[in-house]
Amino acid sequence: MTDTYLQQLGQQAKAASFALANLSAADKRDLLMTIASSLQAAADDIVAANAQDVAAANAAGLEAAMIDRLLLDEKRLAAVIADISNVVALPDPIGREFDSRLLDNGIRLCRRTVPLGVIGVIYEARPNVTVDIAVLALKTGNAVILRGGKETLNSNLALAKAIRTGIAEFGLPEDAVQLIDNPDRALVSGLLKLDQYVDMIVPRGGSKLQRLCAEQATIPVILGGIGICHLYLDKAADLSRSTSVIINAKVQRPTVCNALDTLLVHQEVAEQYLPQLAAALSAEGVTIVGCEETQRLLPAYEVRPADEETFATEWLSLTLGIKVVADVTEAIAHIRQYSSGHSEAILTDDIPTATYFMNEVNSAAVYLNASTRFTDGGQFGLGAEVAVSTQKLHARGPMGLEALTTYKWLAVGDYTSRS
Amino acid sequence: MTDTYLQQLGQQAKAASFALANLSAADKRDLLMTIASSLQAAADDIVAANAQDVAAANAAGLEAAMIDRLLLDEKRLAAVIADISNVVALPDPIGREFDSRLLDNGIRLCRRTVPLGVIGVIYEARPNVTVDIAVLALKTGNAVILRGGKETLNSNLALAKAIRTGIAEFGLPEDAVQLIDNPDRALVSGLLKLDQYVDMIVPRGGSKLQRLCAEQATIPVILGGIGICHLYLDKAADLSRSTSVIINAKVQRPTVCNALDTLLVHQEVAEQYLPQLAAALSAEGVTIVGCEETQRLLPAYEVRPADEETFATEWLSLTLGIKVVADVTEAIAHIRQYSSGHSEAILTDDIPTATYFMNEVNSAAVYLNASTRFTDGGQFGLGAEVAVSTQKLHARGPMGLEALTTYKWLAVGDYTSRS
């Protein structure tokens, strides 16, 4: 039953993908603007559907933060629709030809960027993602199968209906965007094995979802969004300018993947610096979990003792692990052991130390004298963000539109045979 | 037991990868030449070990073609060693910086190519692959875990020993190259789940191995090397020049993935052309499996009737499927249904038809008026070939050295916080 349903979704998505693959940039622009109008026309229905989801979430006693995440009122919907114009304005990454060359045998060879085909995206209870991902997929000529959180099913159904109406109005197959309309978890497992039709899976969610995808998928998966992020404060750092960066990395938005988890402090500056840092952190409501040396240096603060789990934890909250290290080499060794490969930073004014750190640390993003909070498609100037990849294949770090493309080799001969 | 063994291989490989990641191009050149010398010095041992494998294969009654594949005599070993110089001469893809820009907030951002880290390669009984892959991995600063066919275990052990001796002589950790020294198949399954240490799996083998990797791996896998390749003969093709291309695609090396499997013939030229083509194919010993129309048009030949499996078959032999189609649109629909996404070709002199085919067919390589046999790293001028990918992420078609790299984002600020 679920198999038949998914097979059908897959077939429909693949068929739609062929109709999208060779659209001109102008056609894709007009398609997205038609979808924006369609969403606007359906705004009342969407807001009403979302109100149902919010009411159900309230009745189920969900946390206020969670309910805020799934709220899509008139104002927020207007912002989501307005964002479509930003994607429309981005350059079309499809159809770029590169590595063109004339081979000795007379064959003219090049690579051309093309859509991936069909993308499967699994995400949590954020209805805006339904629109964001559909728009990014269509912008790059891809069909998409969406699986959102069950808490926003009504909202997602209303959004998908409006998007599909827009696609059909434009004269393209509405199955270019399909939403799995059943909260059964077996459908997630089934989607992960739909390799006959789906070219890439993007899980946008926590570590459980990431692990599930890694273990069950027979389709290439872009893992990401898990960040155990480090900042190493070197002895040559300008301490007077360091606190603002550390505070920014930790407290500006503690629940996201690029927030700071572990601060590594050079032993020669720890005694001088940690008390003033602790005061600043404390004023921001940050709890410190520290190594023995950190505990010793901060008797005035309630430093929780670090255990073996401490430095393997992505806090996603106002907690910061602190460890005093002998030097940059120990800092790098610590990062290699505990990092999830997301974002790491060094604060120093010493060029050789900075160069060494930037070369030796191999995470998706490595910072000198900057907050880890910059690891983000918007901040990096990509114009849009599909996800943040922490694996090494295909795309690494913030993924822009190019991550939704592949290339094909085109070769033109003159009835040429291989000798 | 196997778990502990693999964990240890993984840890050792990861540790070695850090020592390789920042080697200069000159160092990597010298490292590879040291390995070449070491292999030369161990030539007698290697040839003797291979003789053991060949004797065992003969005793086990393996086919002559299989035994020829695993043979590594003095002359072949010399060629394998000489090939190392070709890899040495290739440009180093590591350390290239691209997309550099100064952001509005003063952060200088770029991407830099870096090694993947640790690569796992699973391959069949071809001892030359042990050297080829080790050399390509080291050239790109990666550590590698090798798992070769059990029929060449003695050869592979002797080769790996010589390679590791060379690495140690050069002063680097010999665990940069490790060979799984036990033919237990559980070790393959274990390797596929070693995601804590291994960054990419490359299976070089048949469809069973590819499927096993897709289903079991928790590590990104580069699937490839399976080609159900099509050639569409359009009504506007120059028939007098077409036969040589079709013969080349089918018979030059029928056992490889870029050999032709299915010929699609436009109905308007089928009656005129198929008899002359059949004569040429017959002279080359090719068996035809044809649709009803093909059978009708070739009464003088023993055309086997096509069944539902025919066009989903990668022949890897001197067999060719032939189907008469109404036009280019039906040809494309057939390709979309049956292709493995490897290589497809059209023969035509009509520019609009050619353009349509090249745009609409989305396989790794699409040819106009050329044989499918060109899909190959050497032929495409990549200098080396790691594998031929038939998936769409990371690398597509022939994979050169760049497929063994990823990138990291480097950002330099001035104690910069996100606002």
C-alpha cells in the first residue's frame, strides 16, 4: 500500500522532472511568480489551515517555542511569498557550459550544468520550508517530493495545493511538487529507498533524522545541520576584542547549528582572561561546563564539571563547554576528535599560528577572527540556502542553488570511432 | 573481532590522512616516485606472490579470461610502475582557491580544495587496481583502505607491502595505504558502515557489488560502471558513415560499461539500413536480439526475439538489442525508461534533431555522431580515471583526480561578529 503510493509519487515526479529540465530562465521566473500569485490568492485558506495546526498543537500541550515555529499567520505568509522574488532574482545555475575543449580526435567536449532530477526533502514542523524548498527546486528545474512534520500537515497541504495550482496554471505538470499527505513514518523509510526515481535526499532535522537517513537510504543523502562548533582562543589573541566574538558565537542564536559549543583557551591566557569572559557569559545567562583547570580558575562561578560527554555535545542552548589547552596543536587535536565538521574558529593576531590552524583544521568552514555564526547561505552570499552540509561529497557547508544541480558531458564528433 | 579490526584500520587511516592533507605538490611527487622505486625493488616478491594466485586460480578451474585479468607478470608490473610517472605528471588538484570574495562585513571568504580524507575502495581480482588507486589517493592527499578480490590476495598483500615500505621510507605513516588482509565478506559490510572514519566508498565491480553498497553503506558511495548504453540512428543520419560507429560501439571492447547495448533505428530508414548493418554485425560475430519489426526486416539472420528483459540488459558480450522506433521522441522515451544513465548517442546530420536529443537525454555522457566508447577518463583528457559514476552527486561520468577532493570554506575577519 505505502509502496504503491510511493512508487506512484516517484513515477509522477520523474515524469514531471523531464518537463522542467529544459525550461528557460525566463520561463522559470514566470513560473515562480505565478506560484507567488497562487499562494497569495489562497492566503485565507492557508492561514485557516495553519490555525487548525496551531489549535491542535495547543491542545496537545506543545511548547511555546515549537508552536511559534509552526505558526504561519497572514504577516508571516506574506514574508514567505515576498521571499520568492529574491529567489527569482538569483542567476539561473542551469545550462552553464564549462571545461569545453576540442579533443585531438576532433570531438568537441564540454560539461553542462543540468538539474539533479527529483529531490526528496524531509523536514520538521516549519511550514515555510514547504514553500522555500519547492521554490528552490523549481528554480533549478528539479521536481521535489516533500515530507514535512506531522504537526503542520494541514498547513503543508494548503501550501502544496496552492503551489500545484500555480504550476498547473502555468501549463506544467503539477506533480513537479508533491507532498506526502500521510504522517505514517513507514513512508519516510520508503522514500529513502525510492532510488529508481529520486536522485537526492535532503534531511532537514536533528541528529536522529540524519542517522535514520544515513542508515536506511539507498539514495545519496546530504547529511548536515549538526554542528559541534569550536572556537580556539590563542595566546596571541587580542583579548579586549575577543569577548564580543565569543558572546556572539554563543548567544546570538543558541539553538542553531553554527552556534558555539566548545571554547578552547590557551593556558597562558586562561588565568587572566577566563574570569572576565565568565562575567560576560554570566550576564548573558550562559552556563559553563568546564575542565578541571577552568573550574579552578573560576571559583566565583558555578562551573559544572565536564565529563566524557561534554565535549561531544551540540548544546543548542545557552551552555558552553570550556577547556584549557596547552597550545594550538592540542586545540587542533581536540577539534579533530570531537568536531562534527561544521564550523571552527581561531582568535589570534599571530600569522603563523593562524595559517597553521586554517590549514590543519578540516571542517566545512574555518574562521580566523570571526564568529562561527557566519556559516549560512545568506551570510556567504549564496542568495539562498538549501541546507548546511557536514559531509564532504557534492556540497560542503552552506548549499546554494548549485548544490541542486549536476552536470552532463556533451560530446560532438563527426561519425567518430574510438581507435 | 572484525569490528575491532576495522575500527583500528579506520583510526589509523584517519590519523594518516592528517599527515597527508597538507603535503606540497613536490612532496607528493617525491612520495610517489619513492613508491615506484619500492615496487621495483620488490618486483620478484610481487611476481612470485602473483604466481601463487595464478596457480590457485588454475587449480580452482577459473576461466582463462579471469586468469588473464589477475595475471601480473614482470612485464605487466613494469607497465603498472611506469604508469605512476603519468600520475606524477598530472597537476595537483589540492590547494586551489576559488569563489574568493570580500563580503560587505569585511570578511574575506574563499573555498579551497582539500582531500576528502579517507577513501574506501572495493574492487575485483585485478591487482593493478591496488597500485592505481593507492597512487591516485596519495596524489590527492587521501588515505585509502583497499579491499581487493580474494583471488588476488597474495598479489595485493605483496603490492601493499611494497607501497607501505615506500611511504615509510619517505617518512610518512604507512597506514596511508591499508589493505584488508582477510577475505571474510563480513569485512565488506563492516567497511561500508565505518562512517566515523571513511569519507567515501568507491565500489569498482558489477551490479551485485553496487547494489550491496547502495543498500548497506552509511558512507556516501559513488555508484557507477553499469552501462545500458543506447545509440539512436536517426532518419537524417549519413548511413554510409554510421556502420563503422555502431560496430565500434558494440565490438571494440564488448565487456566494458561504455559498450553499446541497444540500437534504436528510425522506422523510415530501418528497411533500407538494417540488412546492411546486420551483415556487418554478423561478420563481427554479433548476435541480434530484435523487436518484431527488426525480425521482420532481417529474415536472413537469426534474430532472437526481444522479450521484456532484453532492453533492460547490459550485455557485456557480442549481443546487441535492436528496436525500430517511430521517431526521436520515441527513442528518447525508450532511453528514459531503460537507460542506466551512463552513455547515449545519436547519429544524425539534422541540427534541430541533434539539439533536441542532446538537451532531452540526461545521461552522464551524451554523444552526437560519435561512439559511446569514449566515456573514459583517459579519452576525456582527465589523465586518470578513478571510476565512472552513474549517479548525479559529486561526480558524474568519468571521475578524475578532482573527484577525490572536496573543499572547505575559509573566512578571515577582524574580530567580526554577526549582526
